[in-house]
Amino acid sequence: MIKKELSHLGIFFLGVLSLLPLSVLYLLSDVVFLLIYYVFGYRRKVVRENLLNALPEKNLTELIVIEKRFYKYLSDLIFEIIKMNNISQSEIKKRFVFNNKEQVEAYFKSGKSVLICSAHYGNWEWGTLGIGLNFSANHYPIYKPLSNPVFDNWFKKVRSRFGNKLIPMRQTLRALQASKNAPTMFSFGNDQAPSKDESHYWTSFMNQQTSIQLGIEKIAKKTNQPIFYFKINYIKRGYYAVDCVPMCLNPAETKEFEITEMHTRFLEEMIRNEPAYWLWSHRRWKYKPQERHFETSKMHLTTQA
């Protein structure tokens, strides 16, 4: 009960903060950066380890520069997400511009649907709002529900503004079937780590063996819906441009894991070009392929016994 009340208090506080203009929120962000980086060291060990492993070609001085830029951007991102509760349609349209969206719209005009591939790069949350505002088809962002139901409801509410229809990850196929009579956009954040039990495909990503989600490939091959990668470019504080990049227009013709490799390599190139805007604080590599093999072997031996 106390936890629930504290959660509701936190939501009320976020609502009050969201009323402030972005100019004020960015001033608060400058303070939060100093606190989370220099005072509390929020996930500093995780971020440093991820950078060291992912970018071995860079020396420590270069990595620290990237690390500080990441934390500075992370602070801005926190307040930009808070602002989602109150931001206007016109503000999102001004700050989040989509390039080459005509090629995506051409599919909708012919009655076809598309799949959107993205990642936790730049402000993916504003990107969700921007897609709902800028395209004619219904937008279905696929998301992983939070463990805290109060904050999960808050995120669903703010993400669903401007016409988005959020779909929990495990209900994707059901939602696809229910919406097949009209053009749709189902969007996937494909850099999120699968659970240990769902880590079925491993590949080299950012200099490390990494498990990759196969959801978008399975759906694309099943439906033959074209895939566009929505590449977020950071322009300046609070302003972004998205390149709608055609990644795979005939998925049914691809080989197994070919689509997964496509979007993995695409994201890898994005990160190497501008590393500060990826979510380095995420424990992306907490599972190792040998651990998964050990667990499977142990289960097999137990079954045999």
C-alpha cells in the first residue's frame, strides 16, 4: 500500500514538472547531470564497462568524453520524457521532423501496412508521439510492460497521446490479426535484450556476442510487410530529424536471420557514428551465450535423470 501511494505521489510530481516549459526543464537537466554523474554516479560502472567493451579502438580519454556526453544527454532525455505528459502536438511536430515519409505513405495509399524498426537511440519516446502525428495509418508501438503498474499506466497514457495504440509484446500477433483490414504501422525497438530463455539467436554486436530479438523478422516473413528503419538524428537540444530508411521491402524473400542481421548492423553503424545518444546505461550484455548453453545442458541432464 505504501509503495502504491509513493508511486501515485511520484506521478503527481511528474505531472507538475511537465507543466514547466522546456527551457526551464533543461536548466533542471543541467543540475541533474551534475548529480547523477559526479555525485551519485548512476550506473557509472555499467556505462564504463559497456563503452570499454563496445569501443576498444578508443582510448580512455575518448571514452570519458563519450561517457559525459551520454550522461548529459540522458539528463535531457529524462526531462523530455516527463514533458510528454503535457507537450502539444504543434511542439512535437516542430521538434521531431520526419524525412522521406512519402515513401512510407505510398504503402498506406495502396492499402498496405509496414513494419517500423527502431532502437533506444535519441529520444525514441518523442519518436513514438511523432509517428502518431505524422502518418495516416494507425500506429501500434510494441512495448514491454513495466513491473510497477502505477508507472506502467502513466507511460501507457503519455505514449498513447496523439493516436498511438500500445500493444504489449506478448500480444503482438493477436493485434496484427485484429488490425489486418486496414493499413497499420507496428513499431519495434529491436535493441532490447531478450530474456535468458528467449535468447535463441546470437551475433556479434558492438564487439560482443549479443542475443537479438527475432520478433520483427518472424512477423515480417510471415506477413511480407516491408520494413523501414526510423533513424533518429540528434540536431540540437530538443530537436530531432528522423530518416525513414527502407530496409527490407520484400521480407518473404530473405534468408533466415538476414533481417535480424540487417537491423543489427544498421544500429551498430549508427552507434559508432554518434555513440553518445544510445542507452549505454542499459545492461544489454548481462547474459552470455555460454550461460544460456549451460542452463540448457543442465535442464537436459535433469530431464534425463
